[in-house]
Amino acid sequence: MLVAHARAESPNEACGLIAGTAAVADDGVATRWLPARNRAASPRRYELHPDDLVRAVLTLDDAGESIWAIVHSHVRSPARPVNIYWHAGLAALNPSARLALASAQIGRKFLIPSSSMVC
């Protein structure tokens, strides 16, 4: 679903959230993908659409879930994290959330850098 969403959003970066049973810091496990629109509509940056973000947070709260990861795609570059994303205020959503990157250059794989895991 994540890869399909990234392909559908191309040539712009795709974004969304991965829900979890609890926060990563509390040993939560990823449960599902929640796609969001990229308000920036850009191949170089992303901004989770505020309406989608509110809807996702309310959905997670109702289900007793947490933001497990914040996801976006890289259209033309490898899935390598850049610290600027956290400076954009996303860490305020959930400071223990992972930052997951999907890249067209690595096909169906995505990287969760803070856990050094490629899925």
C-alpha cells in the first residue's frame, strides 16, 4: 500500500503515517499505513496535509493506536534521511516516531533509518 501510494503521487513526494500498537519507544509494533496528501505538491519536499493529519490523529486516538512512523518518499534520490525533516516540526507529532523513507530508486524497499532497518 505504501509503495502504491508513492507511485500514485509521483512525480511528487508521497507522505503518510504508519500506525502502531504504541510508540516506538514503548516497544510498539507497526499495524497499518495511513496515506496523506502532500500539501506541498512537490518532488523535493513534503508537507502532510493538515486535514489528513487531523483525520489520522483522531482515527489513531479512537483506535488506541499511536504514530509509529512518519513516512515520505524520495522521487529521485535514495532513501537517506536529512535532518531538516525533523526541523520542520514533525517531531512534535510524536518525538519517538520513526522517520521512514520510500525511494523509487530502491523499488519496493523502504528504510527506517532510526532503527537501521530496510523492509
